[in-house]
Amino acid sequence: MSKFKPFLLTTAFALTASTAMAQEEQFITIGTGGQTGVYYVVGQSICRLVNRNTAETGIKCTAPSTGGSVANVNAIKAGDMTMGVAQSDIQYHAYEGDVPDFEGDKKVENLRAVFSVHPEPFTVVARKDASIAGFDDLKGKRVNVGNPGSGQLATMEVVLDAKGWSMDDFSLASQLKPAEQSAALGDNKVDAIVYTVGHPNGSIQEATSTVEANLVPVEGPEIDKLVDENPYYAKATIPGGMYAGTDEDTNTFGVKATFVTSADVSDEVVYEVVKAVFDNFDRFKGLHPAFANLTPEEMVSEGNSAPLHPGAEKYYKEQGWVE
């Protein structure tokens, strides 16, 4: 009998260890955006890297499609999402509580920055037959302004306010999701669409390949003032030749995509997520063309206006990226 005791003890230990590991499993959810956008790729890419280490960390990650920046931040506040992707301006306003979407009890005081990702120009695409050469030509046109909860709708409202316009200045202000708006442009249901997104983007490639279309510059004194007065905005250029119908560079402005979480999320979880991304940084950069020029130093220092989460800060200090 004695020769079987080690086996029994080993088996019992394995069962106990297995039970402990199962109890330690943690499921995290990352809010993204529409499936045609780069936010969805960001979330999926982070989860792919996190899930490579599930056996060691016990963390399992999912990244469903969502309504976008505002929806993600509100879901984090409500505890429905662990983390999420949001425009840098939405991160700023949510933490500061200085716009209607986040005033009063809507303010997200527990929002924490993790890192920024790719630049996101505010992009306007118009049908050629609509004769829209500049933003001012949108007045009186049929425009998809972005779905509720999205960053593009929030940015469009900022631009309209800066120009002294309202949604009534359009003959139609539809609120289709990103996955729906390219087809609407091609089917002549709208004259123009807007998207705050990293480039190249599949949805815009679809729009410009199914109908004759052009990218529309978003510039002028009102835009200059917006950029000068708000640190989360910057001038942006979409290179010519990236999309059919637009051979010249398109001047606009934009934000950065940022990755955010809540102060309520444990330091250990955030640390492991950050470690999964930056320990596999070359792999991460290869998952979408918009990530190609990212550097860790810029991702840590640019676009983040909420306090840095301590779990992320710990990893960055280990790498010497923050003091």
C-alpha cells in the first residue's frame, strides 16, 4: 500500500492546485467600438495577448463590439466593463466632468489612464456628386453625424459648437453606426459621413471603393482655436493616395485613442494587461497598420489626462518610462 501513497498525495495536491487556479480565474471585458473600426482591433489585439498568458495569470479577456468612447467610459463607471478604448477628449471630459455628457453625478472620478494608442483624425467623407470640398459645404446636406455614445458624434458636436452651427443646419442628421454608414453613402441615403478613426480604415476604404467619394478638409480659424485651447486635440493629416478619390493630403484635426480603466480594478490585473502588451510590443504593432509607428514612450506620455492607474505605473517604472 505504501508505494501508492505518493501517487495519492500527488493527485490530491494536483486537484487542490487545480481548484485554487480555477478560483483565481478573473474575467475582464474591454469595451471597443464598431466592428469596422480600429477600436475593435485594439480591444481584440489586447485580449489576444492577454489570453496567451491565461495559464500563468488566470486572466481571461473578451472585447465585444460597443457603441464607442462615451458608452465605454460609462460602462466602466457602472462596472459593466473592466477597461475600454476612448478618444483622448472623452477621457478628459469624463474625468473633469465639464461637458453635459459627464456633468454632476455623471462625472467619472474613478477613471484611470492606462496608455494611449494611435492618432485618430476627425474624418469626413463625401460623395463626389454632393460637391462638398470643405466642411462649410456640409450645410444643408444629408450627413451621418455618428451613433449615440460614439466619439465621432461627440466630436461633431464640438465642431458644430465652435462654428456656431447646430444639427438643424443639416437637411438630415442621421445617427447610423460605423458599420452602416458606408453602405448609406453608397446607396445615396446620405451625402457625407464622419468618423474619428485611425487610418487606414476598412469602413472608409469600403465607402470610397463603392462610390465616387472624396475626403473633406476640416480646417480654418475655428479649428485652429479648438486645437490651441484644448490639449487633447492636435492637427492631423491623412496622407493622399490612401483612399480612392483623394490623391492629395487632407488636413484635419484629431485626438488619440486611449486605453482606460477604473481605479476599482486591481493593480495586479492592470499590470498584467500592460505587461502582456509591452512585453509583446512588436507583435502588437503588427496587428494593424495604425499601430505601426507607435512607441512605448509616446503611449505613456501623450493623450492621457486622467491619473495613471497604479498597476500601469508600476510596469512603466520598471521599464524606466516614468519616474
